[in-house]
Amino acid sequence: MSRNRTHLMCPFCKTTHYSLPEHLRKCMNGRPPAEQKSVLEEAKKNAHRLLKEGRRIEYGIIRRILDSDDPEEKIQELETRGIVVYNIPPHHPDSAASAASSVAPSAGPDESDFPPIKPEPDSSGEYFQSKSATQKTSLREKMASAGLYFKHSTAHPLLKSFAHYLEVDLENDNFTQEVENVARFMYFMDPKQPSLLFVHQTERTREYFNTLSEVGLSKQTVHNYIKSVKRFPILTEGSLQPKDCWAVLEAANKDFLAVIAKLTGPRHVRGHHLTLPESQLVLYYLEAVLILRHLHRPGVVEHMTVKDWMLRKPFHGKGGHVVVRVLDHKTATQVATFALTLEEEMWFDTYYTEVRPTTKAKRKKTNEGEDDDKEPERFFISSTGNPIYNASNDLERLHKKYNLPKVNSQMARRVFETATKHMPDAQRSMVADYLKMDEQKAYDLLLQSYPVTLDSAPPKRSERVSVAKEHERHCYDRWRGDQKQLRVQHVLGEVFLK
């Protein structure tokens, strides 16, 4: 019995073939074998996607399409589900886009090795804007004239990773639209190749979304583009390595040590002789050490007090360390603890004795003659003389100063948690204990804000995540269980009273 092989579609001539590799050797004659293999793999994925998504459709979508007089909506819906529409009449607005997409080959894994292919405009992913075909045609002309239909190949490794993230990690069945949104956005930001540099191009990003609004896209459509673009950088966290988290520390290390040497060297100066950028560099660098190297949350940095620093304990062994315990940091019930090397202790002590007094002197009293220092004195002081209130912003400023992609506390912790998967069980357990609060402490913390009562509604997921972090589901199940038990006891009590 012969095998029941799936017919695959050639993306160039839009025909299906029993043996696509054999057909591609003719259709892609002269192209590298690696590129032919990439096209074959993409065709297999498209066939799988068609079997998964193309055989079921919501009735509401069918009803909306049938009620519309515009054939473009029918075509768009079919194309987003992996169905190819061909022989579109020449006068049809989609004909140019379809013809362009039919000749653009899929790029291989390394597009730099192949002859450059000029990107063509594509309009297949546009959202429904109007029931009037005339208005839609006008909108398409505006989009085309503004160059908003140009996009990078979705076969680029970055965009393929994004598609995999949406389909596998987020289980998004209709992810193609989001990938195309990001492909158009990234082409607008850099026509040469997709990259993550757009995170530093705030004005250019704003210009893109303003252009979408100016050509006539609805607010909802612009919002969909924004949502797709905001979701894209999240996937890059998975590609981070521990050394990437410390990149800003390495980049700023030379400048930081120069300032420290200025304060501690043979010809040292007092802290008030430092310039404002030098003082800020010391502050931001030490915050980054605690967040990125010692993997503490910003709340620990913000609430660390002078008393916590003064009560540090020496720990002998492996070069010597000092242990600092931050007792009250608002992010968990347990005490936050970190061990500084002797060199790091010298940095922190230099900040405390030289830099901090100078910045603290700039603080203004809220009321003249009244002491407003009722709370414990915070260790880190901003350039205004007041305690820092957003360590995450300070960390972002340090990344921006050295032109590096932002890495925040959550990203760094996730990277190191992932890195421990290849460690022995004992070491993995030590890292997990260092990074995470346990479930009991998370639940105790949740009860402080959302106590269990007979009639109260359970805290929403966003509220649970803000308090219990990764233990939110455990805390939710336990909270509902405790409430159920409380209600049973209440009912039984009512019965016995009767």
C-alpha cells in the first residue's frame, strides 16, 4: 500500500505537488539547496496550519462576511486561514498584492548568504475598515503610498521565533496576523533587516503609529498593531543568556571604577567634588548590582535602609563576604538577604560615606522646622536628596546611557531560573530558594490584602500576580478552598442552632 502523502503547495507558482522537493529543484533552479529546504519546511508548516485552523470557522465570522458586499473580506479571511486565492481579476484591489506575494520567495534561515530580494507591498493582513468598497480602495491607496504595506519576510529567524512563541507558548491559533503586523512595523523602522534596535527609537515608533492613524485606520486597528508590537519584545527574553543580563555592568564598569578611584585613590577627593553624572553613575550602578547580579526585586533596592547596611555581618570563606538583610521591603514576607564580595562592600561603603551625604544635603524639608524623617532612613538617595522611588527607571536609564537593550528585574530572574535547569538538584534547589518565596509565605502575603470571608469575591488574577507572583494559581485554589470550608462550617452552624 502506498503512503498517503500530503500534497504541499509551492509558494511561487501556487500549485500543489505530491513531491514538492522535486518540483522546487525546477521552480527554484539556481537557488541554494539550503533555501529550497527552508521553503519546503515552511510549506510543511503551512499545510499543518491549514489542517489545524482552516477546517473550522466561527459562525459569527461567516455571518459578517456574507452580510458584506465587499469580496475583499472573504478573500482576507480565507488567506489568513492558509487558503490561497488565485486568478483574482486584474481590476481587483488585491491583485497587485497577490501578484507580488506570489513571486516573493521565502527566505532561508540565513538571508545574508542569499541575493537580496526586494520586499513587495502586501495588504492581505489589513483589518476590516469599512463596508464601502470605494472607501476601502481609497484607504489601500493611502496605505500603499505611505509605504505601510512593505514588510520583512516572515521567514526571518526573528519573526519565525515570534510566530512560534505565539503559536506554541501562547496557543494563539490565528497568530499569522500579529506576525505580519510586526513584519510591517519592523520594515518601517529599518528596511534593511529586522532587529530589536527599535526599542531605542521612540520618536520613529511614534511616527509609525501616527502615520497609521493619519491614513485612516480605525483606533481599534491601530491598537491591534500596538498590541502586537508590544508583545514582540517579550519573546526575546527567552533568548537572553546570563551574560546578557550583566552586559550593562560590564559596559559601565570602567567608568564606575574611575569614579570610585577618584574617591578612594591616593589623591582622592570628597564626594561633593563629583559632577552630577558621576554621582548618578555610582547610584545607578549599585542599584544594577543588586537587581541584575544579586537578582533582587526593585522593591528591595528602594526600601533598603541605613540600618540594614549598618547591621551587615561578615561571612568568612571563599574570599570573604558581608551579608546584608533588608528587613522591610514590601515585596514579600521573608527577609531579603544578599552576600556582597569585599570589593562590592567597598563600593557600597564609598557610596554611603562620600556620595550619599552630598546628595542628601540637597533634600528640602516639607515644612520648615519640621522633621519629616519619621520612617527609617533609606540607603539609596536620588540627586534631589529624596529616597529613590523607582529603581526600575534608574536601571533603564543606565541601559540607555550605554545604548544597550533593557533588561529588567523580572527578565533577569527568569533567565537565571532557566539556567538552573541544567544544574544538579542540590544547586538548583539553592538557587530556587534564593530567588523565590515559598507558597506558604506567598499565601500569607495574599491574605493580608485579601482576607477570606463568607461573601467576599476572590482576588482577580492581576491582583494575585502582583502579590503572589508565580504562586498566584496555588494561592487562588487555596483561597477558594478556605472560603468553601468556611461556608460549610457556617451552614452547619446554622443547622445546629435550629
